[in-house]
Amino acid sequence: MKNLLPLFCLLCICLFVSSASFVMAQDPTAIVDNAYQDLLGRRADQDGLRFYRSKIIDEGWSEKQIRDAIRQSQEFKQVQADRIVKRAYEDILNRKPDAAGLEFYRNRLLNDNWTEQQLRNALRNSTENNQVQADQIVSRSYEDILNRKPDKAGLEFYRNHIINDTWTEKQVRDSLRQSQEYLNKHK
């Protein structure tokens, strides 16, 4: 049993050296480039590559430390904010944000400490979303009641009642059922 102890120690040393060699064998350039691609969606620029390679080679930083440092960068925060804004626009308004909207809401997230929920609430309460919702109510009501799409004048008339007078879908439907067109079809 005493003869096994030195052999066990030797085995532990070999495992330690080989694991350290494995860590050092990873290409620092690849580690930095992969982190940039994953986190920022682009290749590392020369300054960033030089800086983070130095951290790996000279200071023994791990890939996790590199990624954590990139996550603390202003660029990462902006990229994340842009993703949040784009996703919210697509979910709520069914479109990509225009440049002004992207910048406005990015600034709210980064500078005013808005949460994603606050951003989504702002989009839900936006004039654009209210108009989209109103148009959907009017279109659905016309198709169900009159079996056709709304004409421009009808769409504007009922949209204005929904937005300005807080009409409900029921009120739009009731009004359509009282229209001359509906009454003529159901004599």
C-alpha cells in the first residue's frame, strides 16, 4: 500500500499538468473571437483582440473571465438593449423599429434604467399600437357583420370612435348592425 502513494501522487501531478496544458493549448485568438461573435455579433477588432489575448496569455484569464468582461462593456449593453427593443417592436407592433424608435427606447433602457416590461408597456400604449388595435377591431367587425372589409371612410370613422371616444368592439358591432347597409341585407 505504501508503494501506491507515490504512484498516486505522480498520477495527480500528471493530471494537473495535462489539464493546465489543455487550458494553455486553447488558442487565445479563437477564444476572444468566439466570445465577440457570441456576445457582440461581430469579430473582435484589433484592439479588443490584443487586449483580451494579453489577459489570457499574461494573466491567465479563462474564457469565462473574458466573456464576463465583455458583458460589462458599453457595446454589449447596447447590443442587448437593441435586441430587447427589436423583439418588443416585433411582438407588439409587428414590425422592426425605425431608427428613431430604436435610439429612443435604447436610451430609455440604458440611461433611464427602464425595464423590458416598461418598454413593452410604452409600446402597448403608443398611438401606433392603439391605431393597429382599433383597425383590427373595425376590420373584424366589418367582416363578421357586413361580410366585407371596411372602406376607408368606415375604417377612419370607427377608428376615431375607438381611440377618441373609447368605444368597445361591442359598440362598433352594434353600430354596424344599425347601419342602412346591414338593415338592407337583413330585410
